[in-house]
Amino acid sequence: MARLGSGFDIVSQGELERVLAAGGEPSKVVFSGVAKSHSEIQRALEVGIRCFNIESIAELHRINEVAGQLGKIAPISLRVNPDVDAHTHPYISTGLKENKFGVSVTNEGNKYWEKRYEKKHRRKTYCVKVR
């Protein structure tokens, strides 16, 4: 897949190392998942991944701290939690505000993003209208 130019969505340093060993380009890697460790964040920044999917404001702070220690600006995207019930089995539900996945679309995410980060550090922003 790497030879064909595929991108990769990963959730651990082990997966990152497998992508690299297979010849995958770090610039085509998105690091998702809710429990990124300091060492995982550091390694991802060192190899130059495309971006981190941010799952919470606390995680944003952690990534920002590691990036600062390395003298880098971390490329990020926000995983938005739209607080929408998909009417699926409760064990696999991920879009309700009580789920651990994503930043609230209505308050904390937008307010924090606008307040904290200057426009020069933002890249493309994609908006999805949720009904």
C-alpha cells in the first residue's frame, strides 16, 4: 500500500513504526486515538507526521507541551463530537457528548480554538453542518 502512495491512520507508535518500515511516508500519516503518550507524540513529531487528531482539550495541551519541548509546531486536526445519536448499539456509540471521543462542537472546542491559536498557525479548516 505504501508503494501505491496510500496514507495511513494510526493509533500507536507501533503502528507508526510499521508504516515507516513498510516505506510509508510520514507526511501521509494521521495519528488518531484517545491515549497518545509523551513518547508517541515525540516520535510522531520527530518523523514529521501529517497531523494529530485531537480528541480532547487535555490532549491538545499535552501535544502542545511536547512540541514546545522539541521547538516544533504540532500539526493538528480536531475530532469533533457533534452530540448526535446515531441510534446504534450503546457499546459502539461515539457521537454523543458523554462519549470519550472528540471535542464538543458547540462550546469548548470552538471557544478554545479561537482563543488559543493565532490564525498564522492554523491550516485548512473543514466544517461539517450537523443536523
